[in-house]
Amino acid sequence: GNSVTQMEGPVTLSEEAFLTINCTYTATGYPSLFWYVQYPGEGLQLLLKATKADDKGSNKGFEATYRKETTSFHLEKGSVQVSDSAVYFCALTNDYKLSFGAGTTVTVRA
Amino acid sequence: KAGVTQTPRYLIKTRGQQVTLSCSPISGHRSVSWYQQTPGQGLQFLFEYFSETQRNKGNFPGRFSGRQFSNSRSEMNVSTLELGDSALYLCASKALAGTDTQYFGPGTRLTVL
């Protein structure tokens, strides 16, 4: 079956630091890959996606590249802000449902 | 375009009661999926509805059920509530069935006492 493994948190950073959250997956076929973000007390917001190998998804300064050879989809941001504090979920789908990683809590300090 | 809406946002129930949660998808979206989020189990798929038919179901007991109306709005029902049903219930909509991108609502926080 499908599974997603993402780096465990929590991650604490200072403003303007570089953020990387590792995500690897196991799936049959050619899944679509996603990063969702969840702010306190809210639902999931789609951050970015990639639907085929070597695609790069990007949004709000975040980027992730679909690497089929390493089955990875690592999330990066060059300079984080306090407002980036949230829980980040890596997810995939190759059928009707999303399979999620456990989530990584990121806290950015001013 | 308005996003996915869920009502109510918060619910408190006692064991043995039943509850109904509502979800209105993005206009034009025909597929609605439900997920349960708990600290212990993370995000788990409950079921998916498309064109008023349940297309897929996750590994949850029969106490969890749902339906979809002709306007694509969906309801989820949990009967005979247990303490372990306390969770954030998230609804997601997508335009088509299959691997289309899912957009989530704000969730309904259910607390069972």
C-alpha cells in the first residue's frame, strides 16, 4: 500500500533561517505528491503539488521537487517568517484518497 | 470562488449520542471526501462520495456513515458515539473523481464526553 514518511519534529528556527522538511514515499505507479499546511485551529491548506517526476511545485516561497529515483518530495524555504509557524503534511495520491505523513510542527521565532 | 465550508465548527456530545456533520464543497466540485484527524492516528480516510454515491470507504466501523445530496453537499453521521471518536473531522472536495487535487474545509472539532 501507499505510505509517506516525513521527518519528525518539532522543528524550531529563527526568522530568516533556511527550512527543509524531508519526505519520502512508497507507492505503486506514478502518484501525485502534495504538501499541505495546517495553522492552529484550522483545516488543511494546499501549499504546493507536483504530478509527475522532476516537476517542481512552488508557492509562497516554498518549493519541492518530485524525485522519482529517490522517491522523495522534500519541502524547502530559503527564509522563513514567524507566520510560517504551522504543521506541514506531505501527502500522495494515486487513487481516490490521500495518504498523509505524520506531520511536522514548525515554530519560527522572531 | 468560495471554499469548502463545514458546519458546525465545534460540537460537544456525550457517549452513546449520535451526531451529524455537514460539508458544502467548492461550487462545481462533485466529489466529497471525509477524513478523521487525531493526535494518535493522524489523518485517516473515512469515505468518498461522488454524484450521490459512496465510491470508496476507509477502515472505520459501520457507526460512521454518510450521504451526498444532488447539490453535492454531504453529511457525515456517527452513531453511538465513543470517547475515541473525539477528533477533527475534515471534509475535502475535488472537481472529479480519481486523483484530482483535494481542497479542505476548516473542519468540525467533535468532543465526546
